[in-house]
Amino acid sequence: MTVIRLASGELMLHSPCNITAAMAEGISALGSVAHIVVPGNFHHLHAASAQAAFAGAKTWICPGVERRAPGLEYDEVLGDVAPGDWAGEIDQVLVRGARIMREVAMFHRASRTLILVDLIENFTDATPHTGGALKFLFKHILRMWNNPRPAPEYRMGWSDRKAAAESLRRILAWDFQRIVLSHGDLIERGAREVAIRAWSGILEG
Ligand SMILES: [Fe+2]
């Protein structure tokens, strides 16, 4: 989960994790939660716990979440254009062209941070809770150890490579210097080069 403070002081919970009582208290100390963002079609599992903890917040979903989680209540569907609620502070791109994955990438201008869900995973020796079978899988089968790449579900196929490349190029047009992602270590150095390398297969067509 990423917590973003908007200029208004209100908070956005991006890709919420399970919100415990202690966590809800900690978040409330930071500000009032106005937005719950479900940014990927595989990242809806804990949205309901965020809704329960912050009943006044508006829920925004990535297209496709309504099919994968039909019981989840939501207010708005995210697209390519930032809504008035955060326009000018956070930009967004709906990533098209993948067979099963959908996500909305975001760029927080003030911190020059690119916020992804599954478009880059980054598992290394420093990543906590990654041993045994997971390490074997990522290192020897997927070859994604110390080698940031899109999630395996992306690599299972692109339905429209041109549309995917176009989405990635729109993301690369943002002036980001770090990448926050959902799986693995955050990317604090050489972020642009890491993204270009991770997406080279699709960018090069
Ligand atoms: Fe994921």
C-alpha cells in the first residue's frame, strides 16, 4: 500500500493492504482518507477492509476489477485522465494491451515518484520474506532475480503490443526519479533506466 497526501491534506490509499485497527489509527493521524484506489485488477483483495476502516472515502477502481470482484462496491472507474480530485498533482495512464492484466500507473509530481502495481516486480537478495520456493521460482524459472521485469502474468501475453508500447511510452514521458511498486524492493536509483530495461521487450516491439 502507498499512502499519498494530496495538497488539500486529504489522503489517498493506493492498493490497500489489510487495514488493522492499529494501522487505521496510524493513517488517521496523518490525515483524512478521501480516496481508496484499487489500481490493478489483481489488487482488490483488501479494498473492502479499507472501506470498512474509512467509510467516508470514495473508491476508485481500475477497469476490470468490477468483473474480478463483483461484490466490491465502488464509486468511480479510473481512466487515462486524472479526475479533478487529484489533477495537477497525480497523473495517470491506463495500461492497455495486456491479455489478463490491467493496471493504472500513477505519477506523483511533487515527489517525482512513479507508482506501479505489477508492471515491474523487483526481487533481490535484500527483499524480505523471499526464500525457498519463491526464490527458486524467480531466480531459476522466471529469471527475475536481481532483474526487474513485469509480473509473470504480464509476460504470459500481450493482446495488443502496439497499445502496450504506447502506454509504456506515456509513462516514460513522466519525469520520475523513483519507482514504488507492489512486489519487491522499491527502485530508488536509476529508475528510468530500470524501467526501460524492464520493458525493453515490449518497447522494441
Ligand atoms: Fe500484483
